[in-house]
Amino acid sequence: MRLRGVFLLSLLVFLGSCATSPTGRKQLLLGGNSEVDQMGVKAFSDLKQSTPIETSSSINRYVRCITDALQREAGSSGQWEVVVFRDKAINAFALPGGKIGVYTGILPVANTQDRLAAVLGHEIAHVLSQHGNERMSQQTAVSQGLDLINAMVKPQTQGGQTALGLLGLGAQVGILLPYSRIQESEADTLGVKLMAQAGFDPRESVVLWQRMNQANEAQPFEFLSTHPANTTRISDLNKNMAQAMSIYQQAQRQGKRPNCR
Ligand SMILES: [Zn+2]
């Protein structure tokens, strides 16, 4: 039995690819990019069916202005689809397949363009680093063959819900699967770089996480369960701030001065 498990695991590792994340870390990726992208597209489409969409053109223009500036730096092909959901949850996410969701409830917390860019830069960085695929691959390896990618087509089942949570929709489906500290730190490093390159003030990332913590003290919300805003995060952000500032200043010299309102 034990041998069989080892065999299955080695088969999975063999079938999957050992990739390298944007910060140079080795990753186990079992799912293909196109399969994981399709999962993102499907999950997003389901969410649009079930959640009211904000129609205010000024709010949509404002969010779009920020995501456009970030997307130009993300180097991803194709236009990302951005949807603002009219929902008081303090939440935002990005999904493989080029999807970004912003809940109106996060706007009073991430209450400036730089602070919202900090949240979205972080979420986009999770996607660019393929953390959803990595988490599903780790889970699949541990459970010896539970096929989460197929489970995804049945979102009502437990496997489907787990797959959604691992993909980055934990707060939506109420499955609290925190990213690992390594993944969170990677998303911070890359996310802050992304916002700074786009001309958003990286110092505001620290203010953002402080504001998240304050909001959480008043009324706990699920986004922070999957992305804990602990002191490690804030001190790491501060540690890397000099580098982020030099990227920001260079972006400013290049005329990248977003003015989203
Ligand atoms: Zn995160």
C-alpha cells in the first residue's frame, strides 16, 4: 500500500512539470496552464451569474484605470476581464485565465488608487506565480490522485469547492485555505514591484495592510484568513521598500503617473 502511494506520487511528479516561479523558486505544477486557465474562466463566469455586478460607470472607470496600469507591467498577453461586484464583502481576487474581481466593499478600505493597486498587484502576482496551480498540485500529490481539475467542473461537490478555494476563491466559497507564507511573501515581492513599475506609490502597500487589520478588528472578514496581514508581512514589505522606491522613482521619470479617480 505504501509502495503504491510512493509509485503514484512519483508518477504524478513525473507527469507534472517542475517549474520555476518569477522569484526563482522551484514549483510542482501538475495541471497544464490551459486547464487551470479554463478553471478560472469557468469559476468567474459562475460568479458573475450569482453575484450582482456594479454598473456605476465612474466606479468601473476608476477600477479599470488601476488594472490597466498594472496589466501593462504584468507582461501578460491579452486583455484581463475586470468585473466590479456590488457586494459589501471586503474582497478582491485575480484568477488564472485573466480575470479580476473587485468587490465594492473593499473600496472604503483600499481607499486610494495606490492602496487598491497594492491589493490588485498582490492578487495578480498570485496568478503570475501560478499559486493556484501549485496549491492544487500539492493537494493532488498529498491525496494521491484526487483529480481536482476534474472536480472543478462540479462546483457543488466537496472536491469542486476545494478546487475553487485552492484556485484563489477561498473567501467566496467559504473555504479558508491560506496561501503558504512562501506564496504570500512571493506575491508581496512581485506585487509591490508591479505597482511601483506602474507608477503607484509602493509605501502605500504598508498602509493598505494596516488598514486591512483595522477593518478586521472592527469586523473580521474572510480575505484576511487567506492572506494574513501579520507583522512578518509588514516588516518584510518595509525591508524591501528601498528597492521598490527606486523602481517607483524610475517609473515616475518615465512619465508613469496614474491619476485614477
Ligand atoms: Zn495573498
